[in-house]
Amino acid sequence: MAEVQPPLNYQSSAPPAHHQVSRDLPSEVIACLKNARFLHLATCDALQPHVSLMNYTYLASSPYTRSPTIIMTTNPSSKKTLNLINNPRVSLLVHDWVSHRPPTTSTNSPDRNRDPSSPPSSQAARSGLANLLLNLNTSALSSISATINGEASMVPRGTEEERYFKERHLENNTFGGVDGGGGGSSSNNNDGSDGLLSVSPQAAHYHQGDGGRGCFIEGEEVLVVAVRVRNGRIADWKGGVRDWSIEDVGDGQDEQLANGAP
């Protein structure tokens, strides 16, 4: 009789699992942070969560903190900024999965019902090589997602600390030969789409010239957000989970990152 294999999601993810404590992030998380283009920032005010798609900069340490820190910038009037002022606890999600959605086999697929007189869809127009690259969402290339929990603070304006973090963030989001799209949140509108990646004509504007860096990083009004990483969880493609936390290094300088409105 054949041995029954457990399902891929057999491991319970509710209790802590394989917990490890270290002064550094797990190597898999560091690799994700170094290679991913965006991360998802979750904030919450009262009982209403809010998720934003963000450009970011990971710093293993800095002159202002010896703890792993993630730097982002935000519009002072955005929803996430208001949430951060009221509740500095945040959760981040970064992953190494190919995020483009592959074609489905559904009979209701838009390609199947497309008007023959209309131009071919982008899927139909793709080359075989493009399709191959888009569908390489396998365990060889895509293995984990990492949830990162921490405390966010607004870096005081006009300080050397703000200048330092802004420079690192700008360097990390300036791409040679490729226009990266934006230096801060991909959208900082106040219309409910705050922080979400957009393909609207307005968003397309930021793919020209400086890629929106003048608005999202270099702008005088933007706020620098520093997230001190506390703990997190790694989930792999088989459903396995592993928890981790950062050892408290007793860095007194971290207290300088007091949360609050500038």
C-alpha cells in the first residue's frame, strides 16, 4: 500500500514554529530584501487595517541603530502616515515569488471570449520566451515569503539622521539603465488607493525622468519612516513555517527614533 503523503500545507501556522533568536535577520529574509523590488506595508488604526505597496531600503545597521532597519518615505497626509502616528506597530511582507499572473484554463478566460475583431491580447502577443520567463514560478526560483514585524517611527525633519536615511534610500532606488518607477510609495493619493501600485496615466508619468524620486524621496514634504525590525516568520512553498526574532542589542540610540508627528 502506497504511503500517504501529507498535504503541502500540513504544518500548523498558529503557534510559534522552529523559533530562532539572532542579532541578524535570517539569510533567506536578507536575500528577499536585497532582491525584491517592493514590499507590502500593513498599518492599522483602531480596527481597520491598511496595506500599501512600497519602495524600501534595507539596512543591516546604521550610525543611528545597530538593529536591522527598513527605510521608507511617505506623504505626510497619507492614510498610512496617520495610522503610523497613532499606531507604530507595522507588519511587512516581502517574497521572491514571480508575481505576474499566468493564463488560466478557465472557459471564462478573457482571451477565450475576446472579440475576434479586437487587437490581440498581451498574452496572445507574448513570445514563447516571454511566456517561459513569466511562468518560472517554481520552487527553484520562488521559495519563500517573509512576514516582518516591527515598530515604525518618523525620523525628525532637518536632522543628520533624516539626511543619512534619505541618501541611502535614494541610492537604493536609483537603477542604472532602468527607470524604477518611484522612490517612495508607488502612489500617495488620498482617494483610497494610497500606496498601491497604479498603471494609470498619472502613474505612467513617474516612469519618466527621475522615476518620481523628486516627489517620493527628494520632495521637501516627504517623511522618512524607519522601521526597527523585531520579529517575523518565513513561509515556504510547501507550507512550512519558521519563526524568528531579533535579539535586543541594547542600542540606546534607538530611543532617538521616537514616534510622532514632525
